[in-house]
Amino acid sequence: MPAASLKLTRADWQAIEREACRRSLAEFVRCAWPVVEPGQPYVHGWHIDAIAEHLEAISRGEITRLLINVPPGTMKSLLTAVFWPAWEMGPLGRPHTRIVAASHSEALAIRDNRRCRNLIKSEWYQELWGDVVQLVSDQNEKKKFETTATGFRQSIAFTGTTGVRGDRFVIDDPMSVDDAASDMRREAVNTTFTEAITTRLNNPDRSAIVVIMQRLHERDVSGLILDRDLGYDHLMLPMEYEPDRACSTSIGFKDPRTQDGELLFPERFPREVVERDKRVMGSYATAGQFQQRPAPREGGMFKRSWFEIVSAAPAGGKSMRIWDLALTQARQGNDPDYTAGLRMKKVGGIYYVEHVVRDRLSPDGVERLIQNTASQDGRDVAQRLPAEVATGGAWPQRIVKLLAGYDARIDRDLTKGKKDWRATPVSAQAEAGNVKLVKGSWNDPFLDEVCVFPAGTHDDQVDVLSGAFNALTKPDTPPLSGSSGWN
């Protein structure tokens, strides 16, 4: 056969593209991207495939309830509220589908309705699926457009669901950050979700609800769904992988990451960008919006209002600095732990946190930090180190030898028991107003971490806080082998 006869025509290429898009929502996203975002290059991540697979499962009727928790900036709104509706109507051949899309902001809901409408009206889409999807001219508005097959896509504010029904109810960020911070507004959103949404479906047994959001509060809509076990498949993808929270769902999906701290979307959010954003966001927002495990803003085991900040600790009493040791190289390229040292003084029945130092360092850097800090503390301040760290017990003994002349000891109790168990006694005293902070630049980072515990990414400052308190409340014990004692 002559080679010329094998040349594909434009119609052939369109038929291939049409079939590829029919088979895969993710492929449809790739092809449609230049139409929706002509000024931005498409950047693919595996999480897009994961979300698309779960939306396809809804389209096949395999699941009818889906909760997706992903960080901001990972294309959640475009995928669920723009591409998926257009995919179901055209490539999947369902122009009769009725889709209601809700958001906390009517303006955001309208924005995505306009994007979806523009995609369907585009020359590219109409060339491929114009024989399937045509819009009704007298019902082609920014809030709602309708097809000649009586399907539609309608945008509403989440709290304005009265009078609307659909085959798909897409709820994209049902509450704002401000809503989440207000008990009254948060509960109003939750009431709408529990009392109104399920009655707005065309077919209660087949119609689907998709909730996609970042976590903003432990009692947000996601929290309500999970706490009440409402039967939702839960696709939870944190920005940084946590092995003990690895996600798996009923369709056979499992988070493919294997390394602690491995990033979700490094193609768009590389390590330096994630670290920059975490510094700006703070521990509370990072735990909720990035890691999808919010803690109360006022604190879990600790609340900000419990800690009075004073100008100085009174004279007298006993001071002690507790260390938590970590090596930056131990988790290189991910989110390495910190070495932290906290100095606490007990005067009467009050415990004063006088100073906190915290840094990510090499072994030599850790040793220099501890030596310099001990020198600044003075010989009257006891130094305590944990018996074991990830690198083994020999390292603390080496550091103790470097602190000859100080009351430097290894304390096995610093790492005994679970972290929340060790923190319980100091939490009770803090609630009673008996733990105060001396004013310093370290106050805010300390409170950010302590008040998000145990939901935060890091807990080194919690460890040294509980370690210092527990050490100051127990009788002195003889030094372990390798300690310098009271030289």
C-alpha cells in the first residue's frame, strides 16, 4: 500500500482525540486546557489523575458520595466544577445531565459557570461534540446555561439552595476562612449541608454529591461528614505525605507516595515554595489547608489564652534547659525535624518558659548550638538531653562530654510514653494559668506549634515544654553513665 494512503486526515485526528477524551477525563483536561487557560501552560500531577478517576467512578455509577480534601492551588475547582461537567455532557454523551455547583461565594460559583459555558461554546469543543451539546439561546446566562436536551449547569451560593435540583451537586469550598472562624456562620453552613443538600437531588439513589475543599476547621463540612460517617468516599491528599495517614478509597486507589514528607505536586509546588508558604501561613493554617488535619485555632491540648507573656521571670527558683535532638540530613529534601532547646524556671508554683531556641542543623551545628546556648545560660542552668535519638544513643553522650563543667545529664524519661501523655501535666498547669512565657521573638513560633498540637507537622517544642515541666516536678536523680554531674 502506498505510504501516502496512510496519511491521517483532520477528521481522523479529531476522531482519535474525541475517543481519547471519551475514555479519560484526565485526557480531556489536557486537551481542553488551552481553551480554558490559554495564557498558562498545563502542568500535570498524579493527583489530577486520582481526582479524575474518582469523578469517573461517579459518572459510572460506582459511587454517589465523594469528599475530596486537597490543598489550595491544585486545580480542584477547574477539575470538578469546569472540566467534569463539560466532559459528562459532551465526550460522555450526556447533554441531559443537570449539574448544580455551589460555593461559599456566589461570585466564585459564577466564575466557574462562565468558564464551563465558554468551554462548551468554544470552537474546539463544538467541532468535536457540537452534534451532542447545543446550548439554548434564551437560557444561556452567567449563572445558568441549559442544553437543548434539557440538561443544565447552574451556579449558586451554598446557602441559597432552595428551589434547585440536580443529578450532580458539586460543593466547592462551602465555607470561607472567615466562615470557619465564626461559630455562628460555620454552624449555618453545616445546617445547610445536613438539612438541604440531600433533598435537592433528582434521584436520591443515583444522583451524586461531591464536596471538594481544603480543611479550615475541625468542625467544618468535612469534619461533619467524617464525624458522622455519612458514607462518603474520602480522597485526602496532603501537601506533604504522612505514612500513618495514607489515603485509600473504595475504588482501589492508594496514595502512591512512600517517603515521609514527599510532596503532592512538586511540578508546581517544589520544596522551596512549600517552605516559603508555610512560613507565611503559620502552623495552624498549614495543618489545615496543606495537611488536611485542622486543629482548633485556639489550640487543642493548649490554648493561646492560657499563656500570659511577662517581661521577665522573678529572681530565685530553679532553671533547667531541655533539648530535643534532630538531624537535618535525617529527612533531607522533605521537611526535616528541628533541634530545640527550652529553658524553664520554677518559682513557687509558677513555671516560666524563659527562652526557646530552635534550628535545623548538621551534627556539628547541633553541638555548637548546644555549647553556645549552655554558655549563655550559665552554669547554674541544668542541661538535660534525651537518652536516644534517631541516630542512636551515643550522640547524646558525646554532647554531655562536650558540656563538662555544667550540670549536663541524659534523662531517659524525656522520651518515655506517648507525646500527648507526656504533655498532659503541663497542659493542665497551663490551663490553670501556672505557665507563663517571658517576652521574646520566639513567642509566636512557639505558640503556633504548641497550640496546634497534636495536629501540627512538628512537635519538637511541645516535647521540650513537657520535658522541662516534668523534669522540674520530679526529684533529682543521679546522673547516668556519661554525664558530667555537678562539676
